[in-house]
Amino acid sequence: MKILNFGSLNLDYVYHVEHMVTPGETLASTRLETFCGGKGLNQSIALAKAGAEVYHAGCIGEDGAMLLQALEEAGVETSYIKTLPGKTGHAIIQVDKSGQNCILLYGGANRLLTEHYINQVLESFGEGDVLLLQNEVNLLHVIIDKAYERGMKIILNPSPFDDNLKFCDFSKISMFLLNEVEGEQITGKKEPAAILQELARLYSQAKVVLTLGGDGACYRDESVECRQPIYPVEVVDTTAAGDTFTGYFIAAMMEGKRVSECLDLASKAASIAVGREGAAPSIPLRDEVSAQLL
Ligand code: RIB
């Protein structure tokens, strides 16, 4: 069983600020750093660091060499990644004193996927293989339809939530990994229990992992319901904490661990990421997660 992550690759320009810039305001940042990021790349790195064998597909521009290098150093298989003329996707990220962030995306090469390229990649995957998706690439609905036809199990992190998701057939999704904001956007419900219930009613085929920020995470499928608190740490930068959670949860699940163990491992890994700066560089190795006494 192989894992293919068809996802975004971004250069993250991180501006440290006293507070998030407000409309009409001009604000000096105190520090600028460039990190590897993108929800797709972060989740592939988290999967690989957790010990999973992961293939990443997606597009970078001519300025994206550092992203390829970061994936390779983490042990991700990168031969499906295509380099196109033009710019790599990027994110302009403000991080404030409390470690919270605001993210502005420029899609760049992430939004230049073609049906031809999608077909080429999916040719190597089939029945029982796992496909992980987020919503930062174009033609998401095409990837879902074609992967489903091939018998792949599709895991969707519907983040960031936008109108493109309306074209996607959620009845083809095996598992949703989402936060409570996305949960509300999909179901119209506010409370975690109501979100889980509504997702189960709408998409009964799908397992659901719902992350709740400081309130931890919960899981529901037709036979198991589970709740996981967070491991509290001092917040440095929350960027990629959710991606770390996603990668670790899926890696543990593919090892056949119980849901409660998957949630616990993912939660520990995410708490380590929250205590570090940057997106991909904040993602811990499996040994660090296991050794962490939280
Ligand atoms: O989830 C965090 C990521 O979202 C950042 O790395 C940024 O690139 C955006 O895609």
C-alpha cells in the first residue's frame, strides 16, 4: 500500500510582527525568514518523518529547488514533482507575539496542474493505495474522480476552504481530516458533536478526524468515537501544526495502530511543532516524538 500526496509546495515568507497588520495600516515587521512550506509539502514531510513511505506529486517553478531538497532530505520520494517555467507558489505569513499566524497565498505553479500530468502520476497507483489531498492545487475534483476510478482510498484535508471544494464529490472521500472552522463551513453546524453527526449523515462512508485547536481533536467512524486532549506547550508558531498532526495521524493509521494511539501520537507531534518556528522545519522526527515526555 503506497501513499501519494498530491499537494502544494510553497516558499513561506514569514514576517514577525507585533500584531497582525490591519486594513489601511502600514506596519514594520521585526524579522523576515524564508521556510519551506505549503500544506502538501508539510504533510509529506510529516508522513516521512513519522516513518511512512510517501510519494509527493505537484508542481514547482524554477525558484523551487529548496523545496525539492527539503522533501528529499526528509525521505520523501520526489520523482513525480514537475518543475515548470515561472514561479513556485508562496505564502506571506505574519506571525505575532503570541505565535498565531495570518497567511496570504500565491498559488504559482501549484495551480498549473493539467489533466495530462494528473493522469501520468496516477498511472502508477491503484487499488488500495492511499491518496492524500489538501485544497491548495487546481483541478482537485479531477484528481478525486480519477483516483476514485482507480480504487484509491482518498483522504481529504479540505484546507483552505473555498468554492473550489464545491466541485469535489465528497461521497468519494474515505477520510476527512479537518478543523472546526472547515467543519462548520461544510456542515453549517458549530458544535463539534453536531459537525461529526452531520458529516456522518452526509458522507456515511467517511471516517472523520476533527481538530479543535486548544480543545484537542476527536474522531468518528461507524464503530469508533474517540477524543484526544492537546499536550500544552508554550506557543512559538502554530504554522504547520495541523499538517504535522495530519501526517502523523495517517502514518500511525497505516501502521495499523488503534485510533486512540494515532490521535495521541499526532497530538504529541503537533505540540512539538507549535513550540518551534517555521512550517516544515518545525516538524519533529518520530524519535523526537517518542522521546518527548509531555
Ligand atoms: O498549513 C501551513 C501552510 O499553509 C504554510 O506552510 C503555508 O505555505 C500555507 O500553505
